[in-house]
Amino acid sequence: MIVRRLGELIGTELDVEGHDRDKAKGTWRSRRLLLARDKVGFSLHDTVLFAGTSTTMHYANHIEAVYVIEGTGKLHDHDNGEVHELAPGTMYLLDGHERHTLVAETDVRTVCVFNPPVTGREVHDEHGVYPLLTED
């Protein structure tokens, strides 16, 4: 059994702040509750996208499910031009590896699940993609 508390992750290697590739200032913060090293087949993250920011991502190597628990924003799907309103209770699944931009109107807090699981060492490349890293 694995038991972790969000408060215990803050300030550790599992508390990561990142940014969109063309932004100098951070646009999000992710607390990694489960990673590949936990060997459960997925990773689990508590992520906050900061108010007034936009982050472009493209998970070419992962499927990501996102559940919004706080805040409002917009999700722009670059593959088909659709824009989706985000609010508490909204879930979206990037099952087609869609290139997307999340615009946070307020702080948007989400719970994210990645498959395959991320290791925690990934960094978005110039296209917003996480490389496919594995644990030994």
C-alpha cells in the first residue's frame, strides 16, 4: 500500500514548477503523487496552472486524463480548432495525443493521470512534448 499526503511533497523533488517553452516565468506547478518508479502502470499528479498564463503541450508519447477540481479556463484543441470551457467537474482525455493550449483564467487545479507513467525527470521540449523515459 502506498499512502502519500500532498503537504509532504511540497518542496521536495516531487514538487515541480514548469513553464511553456516560450515563457520565462513558470506557468504551472505539479506535485507528483505517483510516478513510474511506483510500478502501478500510471502516474498521478496534483497540478495547478497559474492564473493569467497559457501553456501549450503535446503529449505525443503519453495518454493524459485531466480532472478539474478548482478554477476556470479554456482548453484549445489545435488539432480541430475547438475551444472547451474548463470549470470544476470537467474532465478531458488526450487520447489522440492532441496538441493543446490551456489558458488559465484563474488558478486551475487539476488531478492528472499519465499512461505510460512519467518518471518525474521529463521536461517539455520545444514542441511541448515529454520524452518517453522509463525506470530501470
